[in-house]
Amino acid sequence: MEYYKLIEEQRRFFEGGKTRSIAFRKEQLQKLRDLLTENEKELAQAIYRDLRKSEMEAVSGEILPLISEIDFHLKKLDGWAKPKSVRQNLLSLPSKNEVRRVPFGVTLIIGAWNYPVNLLLMPLIGAISGGNCSVLKPSEIAPTTSAVLRKIMNSTFDRQYITVVEGGVEVNKELLDLPFDKIFFTGSSRVGKIVMEKAAKKLIPVTLELGGKSPAVVHKDADIKTAARRIAWGKYMNAGQICIAPDFVLVHDEVKAEFVTQVKKAVKKFYGKNPQTSDDYGRIINQQHFQRIEKLLIGVNLLHGGDLEASENYVAPTVIDGVDWEHPVMKEEIFGPIMPIMTYGDHKPPSQLLRAIPTPLALYIFAENEKFIDQTIENTPHGGTCVNDVIMQIINPNLPFGGAGSSGMGQYHGKYSFECFTRPHAIMRRRIWPDPSFRYPPFGKKLFLLKKLFLR
């Protein structure tokens, strides 16, 4: 009942029309920007307590991208929100036609624990730009960050406009039973199915940002040293707990040995001889996930790492091989610092092998041969591509970010966030005259004329 009352308050606020104002939206975006800059230190400390993520990684991966996104929206919002004139056709003559982007209304945004600030507030930027009210539900698995977000957000924004609600699974269930106008969810495919099922009962539109086993393909003509360094950076950042981290590597068999050697060198350079003592290496979020990852290491061939320390949820940067598509480590998204190495040869392109896995969120290709690159992109179902790098596709606000199939539906970032939280609204304006009689009964032989007009 408490949450139902909350969304009724937000619905009344939305229907009051205040969020329709572009000036109001910009004012709220600026307010969010100020909140992030003023509370940067406290947010970074909270993220460290939950994930032992370094201040550099917390600020560069969570807070600065949000500030950059807000600045982009402030610059572009006037143009995005402006009604767009479209051409009339023969049958609609004379008329004026336009498409406006209108807000959904009251939205629910459910964030994820691995980037507990970014993945909650990045969609909110689109919701604000689009003119919506929002209920935010941070992940209870990152409790320190969740509490800080609730404190600073609810002290900054009017509850009738934007509010943060804390709680566990039961709170999620209660919220998903309410008549929101739009739901944005970031998390696992398993929970994404539940969200979509709940939303379908009320015909609520959803955006699902999920995950999957994003492969990194390393071809024989790649710059192996750079490929290894960049893949290791993306794989072991946040202890591998990133939805777009390279989940496993599919490397050409001719360059596998060199690739493994270069990965080992990169890990040592990043985190020293003992990553457990590195200030730049994170921890697994909790014991449940630590134990899940620990089980994935049973019966594998360790090429590097493999050290575990349950008392601090530490899993070393690890490289393994000797697994096939049926091994448990290849049956689910790893979401941890384990890098399985698999190989392919000239007899079968990697795209054929990659069809054995559900549609991943990202595809990474390290190669120089443009034909090979294009064929791999075109023949491998996935959400988005980055060639000769990893992770970096998300930093350009002009590119959409989102999955396909089991890795999600819908896109956001930049203009795509604005469009995610608005819908196109068609408007045709006509005059009373002319008013041709052929559209009215009796029809007689008018069908012939109508076909001529339609099929011209």
C-alpha cells in the first residue's frame, strides 16, 4: 500500500505538467550533476566498502560517465525534444504532420550491484530528459552504496518526482506488481524474465539490460601484446564483475601460446606479483558469489592464478584452458576474474563456434583483416561490437548500448536514453476544406479510384 500511494503521488505530479517543461528537466539534470560532484568522495567510499573498488575505478567507471552523460543531455535536449515535421502523402493532402516525443509518466528503474551508482543513475538521466517521474530501486547486494544513494537522492529531489526505495527481493516483487508506465531493469537474465512476465500482465513497456557470455575473438593477425593487455584490463576490472567484460577468449590456435604469455605479463604489470595486496584489484561482492565462482574452478587446467581467500572474497586473476562448451564455466556468465581460453583454426570460422552460446551483450574482435572482422560481426548474434578493444564502446554517447535476445532488449545512452523514456506521438493537422466525397458512402465504383490513389 505504501508504494502504491507513492506512485499515485508521482502520477499526480506528472499529470500536473511540470515535467513537460524543458527548462524544468534541465534544472533537474543540473541538480543531479551537482549531487554527483558534491558527493563524489562519499559515493566512492561506499563503493569501496561494497566491492573494494579503488577510488580511481569508482570515479572513472561510475561517476565521471554520469557527469559526461548529463552534460551531453544538457547540450542536446532542446533538439531532441523539438517536434519533427514529416512529409504528407497524397491521401493526406493538405495537412501538416509532426512527431513529438512524449514521456511515459511514472517509471521504475531497478539497478544492479556491480556498478551500483552508474547502473541506477544512467537510466535516470534519460528518464529526467524524457520528462518522467521515477522510483529508483538500488540493489540490496551493495548495501552501503544503496544507503548512500537513498540519503543523498531523497534529500535532493522531491519524493513526488524522484525517490529511492531500498529493500530486498520482497520490495522488488511489490514494486513489480504496481501499475508503472515504464520499467527499466538491469541485472541477470533469470530475473529479467521475471520482470518481463510481471510487466506483460499489465502491458507495461520494458527495457532489459542483461548480460551473457561476451566473447573476445583473437585472430592470428592481431597485435597479440595489445590484445592481451586490453582483454586482461577488461576482464579483471572490478574483479570481472562487469556485464560487458570479455567472458572468455576464442583465440586462433597459432597464437594461443603467445597470447597466454602476454596475458600473464599484463596481469603482473597491473597488479604485481601478488594481486591480493594490490590497491587496484577488487573483491567478489559476497560469499554467495565467491562460492559460485569457486565451484567453476573445479576440474579446470590452471594456466595462471587460481588463488582463493574466502575470508575476504578474494579470487585471483585466473586463466584456464582445457574446457569445452559443456563445461560448467561455459554454461553461464562467469561474472568473475576467470578467463577461459578456447581455440579455433582456419577450418571453421569463430562465428560458427559462437552460435553454441546464447546471444551475448558484446562481441570483441582483435584482428586486422577487415573481411574477417565483418564476417564475424555479421554472422555472430550479439548486442554490440568493439574491434581491437574492449569495454570502450560504452563511452561514446552517440552509440546505442543494449543487448539482443537473451542479453536484453532496448537501448540507452545519449539520445537513445531520451528515446528509451519517451514514445513517438503522431500529430496530423487538417482543415475543414477540401472534403472530397469519394471517402464517404455510397461507394459504388469508387474502389477503382481509391486503389489508384493508394498504389501510386
